[in-house]
Amino acid sequence: MPQNCADPVLVAAQITVALNTIVSRSVAPDHTNVVNVGMIWAGGAPDVIPDTARIGVSMRTVADEDWEVLGSRATDIVEETCAAYGATATFEWADGYPVIVNDDDVAQIGYDAAV
């Protein structure tokens, strides 16, 4: 009875599309931000609506002030999309790593050795 459930595959698809608007609409284009859905996992049969779906998302930025925007927008998108489809979401956040800033002199040595 598909009319009596929230289809997590459809919800995950809508969330995936919406998450891809964060970088183009919520942060400055010169801040080199990335929001990438690299995994969607749901169900095991093509003719059965699964109970859950899991989305794996990677977010990166070089601008510290953008972390809050990325996280807030992602949370809003997931929660509001789920609400629109009668679904719920659970978040598992993993802390990211800081941006690597290479020493210019050491980087030049490596570059010179490679050329």
C-alpha cells in the first residue's frame, strides 16, 4: 500500500537535488565550497518500498565562516523535505578536518623536484 507510507527513496532523491543548491545559492562563489552527495543506500529489492534510506554527504570549505551556513542549510533542507513528504530524519555529523595550508618554501622544493 504505497499510498500509506513515505517513500524514503523519493525523499532521498529530493534531498539530493536540494543539497546541490547550497553552494550555488547560499555562500559566496569565490569561497570554494563543496556539498557532495556521494552515497544513497536504501532497500534491497526493486519492487519493495524500503523502510529507510541513508544519504552520505561530504561538505568542504576553505572559509571558516561558511561552515555554519553549510550545516544550517543542509539541516533545513533535510528536515523540511522530510516534513513535506511525511518522513523524519536522523543526523550523524562527523567533524571535518581543517584546511591544509602548505608552507610556500617547502611546496616550492617539491615542485622544483618534480619538474
